[in-house]
Amino acid sequence: MLEALGAEARALRLPEHLAQLDGIIIPGGESTTIGKLMIEYGLLHGLREKIQEGIPTWGTCAGLILLAKETDNALAGQPLLATMNIRVRRNAFGSQRESFETDLLVSVLGEAPFHTFFIRGPLVERVGPAVEVLATLDDGTIVAVREGTLLGTAFHPEVSGDTRFHQYFLRIVQGVKR
């Protein structure tokens, strides 16, 4: 999606890759596995430092969990970047079979609804005072947030084919580069 918007995308696998980036997207997947790989490849502390220094970072689904300062059921030893002042509940919507799609109103993206895909997604249970809630489900459940240069979504915006969230993140990156 980023390349379709004219941005260069690179894989972040080793600590030396951190110096070459203007922004970071931590994808969905399995947060425990991603956390263990960050430790195994020596990325956890360097990535946390870059985020604390202000590099724009977007966590989607599992990435949102990793950005959170607190989770409801973090497993013993679950590595977290712990850089966003939120509390999340993992697998909040149930198993894979309970995955769902819905349209969200996200004012920072314009008036048209954004079609979302929740696949064993988390939800945001609590936000700190500097965290802006960008989107909620109809029942008020928080599913998209921003805190400074940090962006978090409980869903997979890349699945929709709609580039507006990616454009929004690139605007955050451009704002920091200026």
C-alpha cells in the first residue's frame, strides 16, 4: 500500500536498519511471536528508543498490542514496546471464527466510512490524557488511536484496499521530516 502511494517500503529485521527509516509500521500477526523475534534479533530496545525519540510508528492489530504500555492478559515474558499510553485487551472479539467486517466513521480520513476487517483483533480499554480516539465501533469500543507520532489500529486497514489510513500515516511521517 505504501509503495502504491509513492513511498519506499523496507523490511525492518536488524538493529542497523533502524537508522535508515522515516517511519515504522508494526504489522498484525501474533504479538507474542513478534515480541520474541524482536528480542532474538536485538530490535526491542533500539526500536523502543527510536519510538521514544519520536519516529512515527503505526501498530496494526498485533502491532497495537506491542505499542501499548499495558495489556489485560500479557503472558509472562510478553515483550512490549510499551510506548503508547493505552491499555489493550488481546483477542477481544473472540476466535478466528468471530472475525468480522464493519464500516467506521474516522473524521481524520474524511466523511466517507472506512471499511475495516477485524481478525482476532484487540480493543483499546483505556487511553491516557494525550491519546486521541480516532474511531470507535457503534457501541463505543475504541479501535483506532493516536498519541503524537504514534498511531494504532485494532483492525487491518491494508486488507480493505482503501489507502486513506496509509495516507494519514504518511502525512504524520512528512510532518516529522519537516
